[in-house]
Amino acid sequence: MSPTDTNNRRTDGIAREAERREITGIPTTTWYVLQGQGLAPKSVRLGERSVGWLRAELFAWVEDRSAERIVAKPRVRP
């Protein structure tokens, strides 16, 4: 049986671009910018012209963003 998260999503294996976009909600170009800045999980090369992402890293990244949002202090406008 495959590992799943609390929403019964598979957390093992590799996600291709469409699934990565579904999991994170981040458009492709923005995702690559975040990756380049070291702010998003790096891709895994699968072949000469294909990449994927570890599902576990994607779900952890989303959870981390959610946790940051919860503990972030609201901005006070001058």
C-alpha cells in the first residue's frame, strides 16, 4: 500500500508537471523562478527532456507555506 497524506493523496513517487501544478497551485513559469531562487523544491531529471518532483517534497513545501501563513504577523500599514 502506498503512503498517503490526510487527504488520501499519494505522497510517494514522482509528480510530473501537471500534478506538480495541481499540488502547489503555482503556474509553471513562477515555479521555475521560485526554484531558481531556492524557494521551491528542485526537480529530478527523469530523462533527456523530462523532469519530475518528489511528491513528498511538494506536499511538505505546501504545508510549510501554510504554516508560515498561520504564524506570520499581519502587516501594519502606515
